[in-house]
Amino acid sequence: MKNFISISDVADVQALIDKGLYYKKNPLVDQALGCGRRIGLLFLNPSMRTRISTQVAAQNLGMQAIVFNVGSEGWALEFEDGVVMDGASVEHIKDAAPVLGKYFDMLGLRTFPTLKNREEDYSERVIRQFVNYAGIPVVSLESATLHPLQSLADLITIAEIFSENRKPKVVLTWAPHIKPLPQCVANSFAQWMNGWGKAEFVVTHPEGYELDDTFTQRARITYNQSEALAGADFVYVKNWSSYTDYGKLHGEHRSWMITNAKLQVTNNAKVMHCLPVRRNLELSAEVLDGAHSIVTQQAGNRVWAAQAVLAEILRFNFKDSLVEGVKGGV
């Protein structure tokens, strides 16, 4: 694995899930793997779980992690080619990224969509330019359209819990929110569920919230939330704004919040959310505080998802200088 931007960078999804579960049981087995290596974690928007879990994962592999908040600690970056830089931007990505490539062995980057220009956001210009100019492996800590580390942790959580000899039914349900949120988590979860191929996957949302079908593909899509929830083993709750009417919300739809009453038609479903969550808006407190919720376990698995990815990048890019506690990779 040279970079980790989407599921397209993963040769074997199940093997990567298994590696994450292995690290959960043996967190320090490869603590010499990244010895002497540095990862820079650059954040263009706030983070808690992504930042901390990736730091812990890097340390478990013996790497030094250095965090830099670009918005508050660095110069405003320019990404346009051929621009006259007489505005707010102080440094061009063509100048900044190669320098970072000299400081670090690997770069983790979190960026965020504008939710104003769909073409620009979905081009993934920011993260792609870091890949082009940094000259070192790049890991997405969330981009304008995807959140692959979150999705890998989600699949690790489902695989860890579900042991029946059948495909689980997994439902991604839209949730209400007070402001427009990006489609990143929903896009990414749909992409990984389809790529994994080991679940019956259903997406449900009000009309007007259809995701880009590049990501949903083989999923069954319905506007009937009750129908979608029937017999579900896992219910993933997440808000996203409109893709077609880009970045907009169409009504509050507060009736879409998941409650214990709605879960009665499920197969005693486990409820997931990427966090942070607005209680009693996106998801009821009774669910979050009850036996259905696995959001804490899900968030905890962010460490093992990150550790599996960082280990595979180390093995691929630095294989001639590694000291390993466990051989092989994905």
C-alpha cells in the first residue's frame, strides 16, 4: 500500500480488517516496525478521535507523530495553479508540500469540503496535490468526499461483533442535523460496504438526499426508513447534506431520529455513529446510553484501523529497512 486515500488503495479488504483485529489483541507486536520513522499529522479542520487514534497507532508501531494544525498554526495555503498570490494565501502547496516531504517519512492529512462547489470538492484537489508534491506516502485522515480510516474501523467493528453464519443486514440511515454536513462518512461507508461485499447493505434517507451513485452502487436504496430497518443487524446513523442540491438541507425531518421504538423492528440491531453526535437530534439519548449502542467500541477501533494502515504503508514503502515482530502484510 503506497498511499491510503480510499478503498482503491487496498488490495484485500478482509485481510486489512483481520490485521486491525490482530493488532487489537497484540498492540505492541510491531513496536519496532516504525522505529526511526516520523509521521506528520496535518489538520485543516478540527479533530479529536482521528488525531488521537492515529497518534496512538503510530506510537504502537514505534513511530514519532508530530501534529500541526494548519489553520491556526501555519500559513494560509494556495492550491490554484498559475495564480498571482496577492490575496490572503501566503504559501503555495508546490512550495510547502515538498518541504514537509523532507521533514517526515509519511504524511497524514485532514481536509474538509467547502460544500459550495461540488466539482471542486469532488475533485479532491487538496489531498491530491499533497500526494503529487510531498514525495512521501500520504494517509487520508478525512478528505472532501471520503473518510477511509473511519470506514475501516466501522468494518472492523462489524466483523468483531457479528459471528453468525450468514451475511448481516447493515443499514445506513440519514439523521437530522441543524446544519449541512458533508457526505464524506456516508460516501466512504457505502464504498467500503460494497467493496467488502459480506453484508446485505441498505441506504435510507428522505428524498433529496441521494448520494453520488459512484459510492452507493450495489446498495439497496429506499426512502422508507421503517422498511429499511426491518430485520437489521446494524444501523449506522449519520447526517449528510444534499449532493444534487449541493450542500443544502431540505427541511428538518426530525422524525428520522433513531429511537428505541424504531429499533423494535430490527434484529436487536447494534447502533453505530462516527461521533461527535448531537444527542436527541441525530440520535436519541436512550439509544446512545442503552444496550443497542456500540459507538464507544466503534471509536476505540479507530486505533486498530490506523495501526493496520500505517503498518502496511511502512512495509510497502520501507521494506528494506524494517524490523518486524510479525512478518507479512496485506
